[in-house]
Amino acid sequence: MKRKERPIHLLKGLKTLSQEKIEKQLLKEKIDLYKYKSSEDNEVFFDLSQVEWVNLDAAFQLCLLVEKFIKNDYKVYIALPFQNEVNTEKNNNFSDNNYKSPRI
């Protein structure tokens, strides 16, 4: 099955990453990892640039997906979030400087 769009663009615009969202994206894009075989123009792009929170299970599943694509001779590209704090982190005061331990 030849795709017009290149590369396959997955996980675009997600703020939170969970197993359910990964599986939903794969179904939406009609990606069956068991049917995909290698060809010279196979590319996949995991867009994690807007992700603010990741479920640990989803991180593990994402690693397995990347490995599966690489083993099937895909070129894999991954966009990671920006290094600076995002607005939600600034507004919620998650930094250690604002943390005060409770008195017992």
C-alpha cells in the first residue's frame, strides 16, 4: 500500500501521551505494523513537540514502536518538546524553589 503523504506523521498536537492515544493514532492512520514491509521511501515522524505529560507505559510502548519501525527499515524522525518551561509549568509553580516541606 503506497501512501501519498511522506513521512507518516504520528502523534501530532498531543499534550498528554498515553497508550490509548498511541493506539488511537495508529488506528486512525490505518497502520498495521505486521503488514508494513520495507521500501526505500518508508519514513515515519513522531511529533512529540507539544507533549507536556507522558504516561510511563506510553513511553515504553513508543520505544517499542520506534524499534519496530527501525527493524522494518523505516527512517524514523522524532520531534521532542522544547527545553524551556512551558506556560503550564510556570503557572503551576512546579519548581523546587517554591516547594516548602510540611511541618510535622
